[in-house]
Amino acid sequence: MRAVRAVVATLLIAVVAGCGDVDPAATPSATPQNVTPTTQPSTTPSTTSTTSTALLEFSRTGGIAGMDDRLVVQPDGSYTLTRRGSSAKAGQLGQAELTLLRQQLDAANLGALPSVTRTGTIADGFTYRLVYQGREVVTADGSLPPQLEPLIGVLNRLLA
């Protein structure tokens, strides 16, 4: 019984530690720099067509806090970020962040993936939706294809 309690306590500590803030100094190459956020009136996120002119549409839902984040990046690096319960915020990615994002999008080869790759999930994990070049892919923690891991990592850091 002690062993079970120790495992549960260790897992609880790991989950709580994973919910902490990301240190921006730890990931300077992927953290948005030269970003100018502005506040816009609150809008309700709508289901976006896969024929959008945006460079990328990304959403991350779930997690232990029940997050619902939506990021739409335009080809020039301007973006709109909407979080559950908050007003939409607009900003501009720096050139280095935009270049890194484009490289990871190309490397992920979304066109070679099935539209849905959720074969398993992790309790309190995230579900991700990406739309790039008219192609929509939905995946989740626990079934994330290896070629998407670097891209999801960059996008998660941009949301941090």
C-alpha cells in the first residue's frame, strides 16, 4: 500500500510541476520575441473552414485546466490568439519565430498524415487541431505522430 501511495504522490507532483509557467529564457529560439500584443473585443471562436487564407490554424483543448486555446497565424506572421474566457489578442511573430514555424510545418508533412490520429489518449492530455495548406489534422497526447512532435512543441511554446 505504501508503494501505491508513493507512486500516486510522485505522479501528482509531476502533474502539478508540469502545470507551472514556462521559463522564457529556457527556450529563446522558439519563444516569440518582438511580439506586440493588442487587445481586441471578445469574440466567440467559430469553426473555421479548411479553405482559410491563414498560414496556420492551431487549437489546443483539454489538459488538467480544461484549456481551449486557438491560434491563427497569417503568412506575414501576424496572429490572433483566443483563450477560453479571454478577449482575443493580436500580435506579430518575429522573423526568427515565423521562419522556425514554417520549417516545422514543412517538416511535419501534414499531407501524409491521416485526418485523425487519435488512437489513444492520456488523461488530462491535450487534443490538437492543425489546419495548414487546406489540410486538417486532429491528434492528441498519447497518439501524437513522431513527425508532429517538434511542431507541436514550437506551437505550445508560442502559446506559453
